[in-house]
Amino acid sequence: MVEIWPHVTMTDPQKFVYEDVAIATYLLLLWEDEREQKQLPSKQTFVDLGCGNGLLVYILSGEGHPGWGIDVRKRSIWDVYGDTVTLKETAVMPSDSGLFPDA
């Protein structure tokens, strides 16, 4: 990912890639512990509001956690992730009762 990053986006891979990998690692370990403690049968789901480059969504989805990212602006890097990652370009309004219908 670090190698292709500069060809797709102008942001610094040293900051964004490593930062999102660290956050994903923390969440994956936290969620694994939670599943063991609570004896949960399936992996946790998530929504990343303000997902930016979408890398965190890509990593967590790749590890089997169903979820999606939302941002007000689509990033060019999103196209690299393919159809396996759900990223939506939209604004979130707190009054939108249809945003999370299953919640």
C-alpha cells in the first residue's frame, strides 16, 4: 500500500498508511478480546464517519468485519480498493432517521 500510495494520492503515506494500520491493529485486538469475553458468535460491525482515504475501512473489511465508510468527498484512492469495500460520498445529518435503519 505504501508503494502505490504516491501514485494515487498526494498525501504522505508515512502518516496515513501507518496511522491507519495502527488504528486497525488496535481495533482488531480490542474486538477479538471482546468477542472472547462476551462469547460473540460473529465479528463486530462498524461505520467510519469521516473516513477520508477509506484505508481503515479497507483494512477492517479485509479482516472480515462488515462495515462502511462515509465522507463528504470521494478520494481517488477509493477506486483502488475495489468493490469489496463500501465507501459512500454523502453528508451525515444527525436528524436523518434513515441513516442507520438497523440500529
